[in-house]
Amino acid sequence: MQNGRGSIHDIETPGKEIYLGISRSIYPEWDGWNIIDCRKNGSINRCVLNFYKSFWDSFNGDTLLSQESATDLFIKAIDRGDHSMVVEGEQQCGYWN
């Protein structure tokens, strides 16, 4: 791509955000806008925290009595890219025995 300038503003369409040729008004669902918004707001660390918190919350990590089990499920969820660790959490905590 020759014309992608890396800018989030385009001179030809004032007020419209464009990043490397991707227009927010045409492609508002592009995943990259979340990253750009976090960087613009200086809140990239909060975005990363929210990313990991979504995995923790997927199996209610705060409610588990065993920190070891909670940490194990958290790592497995991230490694698998899976937000549905509830069944495995129930098995690990003995709900299915």
C-alpha cells in the first residue's frame, strides 16, 4: 500500500478518521479501531486489563475459593482463546463428581 500514511485523519475528508487507508465511517466494525481509541485516549493499559478481565470473568474467577484453581482456569482460558471455561471450572471444583 503506497498511500497508507499511518494518520488517523484524512485531509480529503475532514473530520473523518482513516488509518492506513481504512475509513472509520466505511468500516466502523474493524477491530483496529479499539486499539486506536485506546492509544488516543492514553488508556492502552486499561484496554489490556479489560481484555484479560473478560477471560477472568468468563468463569467467575473472583468467586472461586482456590486461587490455584482460579489461576489455572485463567491461564487455560487465555491459552485456548476460550471465554467459556465455566464447565471446566465446575468440573475442577467438584460440581460434577
